[in-house]
Amino acid sequence: MSNFLQITPFMHVKELERALKFFTEILGFKVAFRSQSPGYAYIEREGCAFRILEADEATYGSREYAYYIDLRDVDVLHAELRSKLDTLPKGDVLGPIDQPYGNRELIVRVPDGNLLVFGQAMQKP
């Protein structure tokens, strides 16, 4: 039996409340655990999770990290989230688009500049 369960990457943000509001209200994640000191939360949706840590300005958003979530159908997620995604600033959402490397992707910039990519492998013609 495998000992590995899943990957839950850390995402550093400047304001935990703002990040949690974005992930829960826009992207449909649920807060499974939260701690006030330090500002930390564990969020999940359908077996995919993030550990979100409130960090000082030297750490958060200093690089545009890309977090990739594999899906069965990007278009189904896009249809579910479209009305909420349409409220985001211009340029914060790209797709769904077919990439030359064989994936169909929906790319969303989260509040502190990180990129969250939802992707699916495309069927070969």
C-alpha cells in the first residue's frame, strides 16, 4: 500500500481573509481548518487542497507561482464559475484555452499574484 496521500502546497498571501474570501466565494473551496496565530488556513475542494499562510511582504507574491490542478473537464468548471470569474479584473482570467502541449486550461490570477491553473489533457485526434 502506498504511503503517499496527496500534495498540498503552501501559498503565501499578504491578507489571509482576502485570500479565503476569493477561494471560497469565487472558486468554491471550503475552509477545513483555520488558525489565527499565525494566519493559516487549510482549504480543499474535491480532494485538492492548499495550505494558505499569511506572510510578510518579503515572501508573498515575490514570484508568480503557478499551481496546477488537473481536472476531468475544464469547461464544466468554467461554466460553474463563469459568473464569478466575470467579476474579476480584466486580465486575471484566461481561457479556457487549448495549449500547444496538449492541455486545455483555465488560468486564474489569485489576489496576491499567484497563478492557479485548472487543466485537462486533451483527446488526441
